[in-house]
Amino acid sequence: MGAEAPESSDLPESEDAPLTQEKPEKEPTEADLTAADTVLLYCIDTDTVLREKNADGKVFPATAVKLMTALLAYEQIADLKAEITVTSQMLKGVSGSFYGFSAGDTVTGEDLIKLLLLRKSNDAALILAHTAAGSVEAFVASMNEKAKELGMTDTFFVNPTGLHDNAMTTTAKDLLKLSMAFYSCNQLHEWSGAGYLSFPGMGGKTIYNNNYFLSRYYNGTGEDYLYSDVVDGLINGGTAQSGDVLLTSATYKGLHYIAIVLGGKKVNELPACYTITKQLIQKDTQNFHYLKVLRNAEVVCELPVKFGDGVDYAAVFAKETLEYYLPKSLNLDQIEKKVELSTRSLIAPVHEGDRVGKISVYLNGTLLGETDLVVQSNITRSGAEYRITQAAKFLQSEKFLKIASVVVLVGVVYVLAHSLYLGQKKKRYQNYQRNQRNQRNKK
């Protein structure tokens, strides 16, 4: 085996445990992003990007690749507690950071994933790839398939370790999607955020996390980077070509964040990625707050009401309050509300909660959200006005006009028939009178 971390007894637990005594928090300074090529700060709870720099730019992922390796190994290895016998084929080409396995060693998949996340061991990555897929090539193919599944459209994987290859690139936005998938797996996220873990199957060793935020053991800089009361996981590392890579999950003042710093530089021979990340978490989160852009008690408009009992108009309200995590510096003129009504008027009776349309809220043309528009109160019907209106409506209806037309036609026919009858009756009487006169003259 290669160099190992000491037993836990070699380092007092208090040295590596989260700080329990609260210190007065200094006013945080604005993050200086000049010492990093790419930065992205994202609030998980509100689905909000708080700050970004070159988030779409192509970069070398380096150690961030191991998040995908751990995720796939966790999904594909059926029994993570089963022992794996290491072979020389599994260790072929191992370089960079490695734990020091030899052919014939036995180890569980669970311990390999822990080593991968805490020590970033490349030999652990290769053994996991062979165990999960049969070969590194097959495993890399599944990595790229998983990337497509996660919507990582600008990412291409070449190996499971993160060792530099000019063809292997990604973006901060893609790494955010990978980070969220990893974060959603509670066990992986918990392991990645541990200051140290014990390995009973490896002789009871204790392995310390080389993330400066989570453990002091590997921090030889003399700086107090420990931030384990806020930082709770993900990964760190880097290569000469990628610069420092730090992907951090944190819980700060009740909200959950992902911070991604890529292409980190050294400032005064110290890694700037940790300072930048801490400043992002402490300062940039203060620049945002929850803002109610629409309240459900707010009258949006009024609609005319027909046959309302003493009421001519109904107030229309938003069904829900719309609240979003937005910059404190936001100009409210940038927020636009669009009302879409499904009717121009209402007919009583009207019931509380009746839907009459929807309202959408936009920020600089981008939809923030929408909710239904509803009537807030009951409106009863005026009986007399309704009957009068219904009668007037009936008199103007097509049915009434047809009936009236039939009545008029019948009347006309009757008048004509009666006139014809009277004419014929008169003619018969005249003929009778004429015959009577003729008979009298013959006598």
C-alpha cells in the first residue's frame, strides 16, 4: 500500500470536528473573481443563480469527474459491501493521486467510493470502473450516456479519474447539473462532506478528507480554511492544466447552495478557490432576499357583474402569493405582470374562488411564475332584475320571433279566409234575393 492517513488516535478528534463555539462573524468582503476562470453560485431552494462568471465557457473538469464516477458506481454496482479482488488490469495506467492498491488486495465498493471522495484516489476510480462496467472504456461510455440523461450538453468524458485530456471538457453549468444529481443521493453527499471516515474492512483505518473546508489534516498552508459548520459536501482537486477545482455544497442561514469555482489560481502561494467560495457564500447571499412580487390579498382588476343583488362589480384577486429570491438591488420596473382573463363579465350567482383567468409575472422578459385569478366573494342573484331581463331576452330571441311569425301568419290566413267566407256568403245572399225577385215577377 502507499502512504496512508494515520489512525484517528494520531490526530485528536477535536482538531477535525466541526466548530461548536460560535465566533462573531465579520462583515464579509466581496468575492474577487479575478483569481478564478469560472464561478457559479446557485441557491438550491429557490432555483436561483446568484452569481456567475464564464459559466458557459469550456473548461477541463479535473477532479469534478469523480462525482460522475462515484454516482455511476453507486448506481451500477449491485452490492457495495461485497469484496472486490483487485487485478493488475484494474490498475493499468494508474497515476496522479492514488491510494496504493496492489493486485490481489481486496476491498469493498463502498470503501472505494469513500476513498474516491475523500482522497480522490485514481486507483479507486479505475477499480470501480472495471467492477461496474467490465472495463474502463465501457464505464466511460456510460458516463457520457449519464451526462446526456442529466442534460449536460457541453460535457465529454474520456476517463473516470479526471486526469487531464484535451478532449475532456465541460462547463460550470453542466457541472451544476452533475452536482445536483450527486447532491440528491443522500449517502454519496454525506460521504463527500465527512471530515474523516473509518474503514473497518481496511484494518480499521481512518481516512481524512483532503478538502480544506472539511478537515485540517491535509491543510499545510497555515491558513484556517475549516468551514465544516457550513460546508457539507462535494469535491476538490485540480490539475496543472485545469487549475484548482472546488465544488461545494453549503447550508447557510437556512438555505442550501452549490458553489463552483474552476481554474482557481494561487494568491500568495495559497489556493484562492477556498477564499472565493467562502466570500460567495457569505457576501453574495446577502445581496439577495425573498420578494413578494404579487400578493393574494391584492386586487388585480374588477369585472362587471350582471344580475348581482346590489353588486355591479366583482373584485378579482390572485389565488396565490408569488414570492421569489431576487437581488436586493432589483429595480421593480423590471418586473412585468400580464393578466389574461377568460371572461369580460360575470353573471350572478358568483361563488368565492371561481376562476376567471390567470396572471403571469416576468422579470426582464423571463417568466418567474403564474397563478390563477379568482373571485374573492360570493354574489347572489337579483330575482326581479333577472326575470325582467330574461323576459326581455326572450322577446328578442329567435324562438320568440319564430312563434310571433307563426301567430302573425295564422292571423293573416284567418283574416283572408274570413274575408273570403264573408264574400261568398254575401254572394249567396245576393243570388237568393235575385231568385226571389224573379219568382215574384213570374206570378
